[in-house]
Amino acid sequence: MTRDKVLSEILLKNGYAQFARPHTGDSDPVCFDFSRPNKEGECPLVRVSHHTIVSNSQVQVIEEVAPSFCEFVEGYLQAEPKKSASKKEPSDPSKT
């Protein structure tokens, strides 16, 4: 997934495997945390600091994104699209 070999090596050496980045365009990797599997063997998804890896060669978890990949997908599928109440459908001038 990542094109940065050094970043990948540091993450993998510390038990993390990157599979995504935040949808915000941030460069912080989103990873599986293989050091904390649950009873079913699923690992939590975490976001780690890109800056800390690059500057100190250390992994700093910023947040837990989801307790497992399955729960992440379930949450995504259950999320309703946000609709703005202030948006109105454009009127069709031919119907006036």
C-alpha cells in the first residue's frame, strides 16, 4: 500500500501493517495493530503519527479507528449518508 519503504519497515517491525490513510488526505497511516488481537484473532485498526515515524523512527498511536476490521466495515455500512436540511432540490423552470 505504501510507497515509503522506511515507513513500512518501521511499522512492520513494530507490529503494524498499513492498509489505508484517512479520507481527509492526512498522511498518517491507518494500520492493523497485530500486537493486540482479540479473542477471535482480529486486530484493532489504529491511526499512527506519520511525523513521529519520520522524525524519530518510533510508532505513536494517535487513535483507535475501530476495534476490528469487521466492526469498521459494519459501522461504515450502518452509517447513513448525511443530508443537509438546508439544501433544496433545484426547481425545474419548465414546470412553472
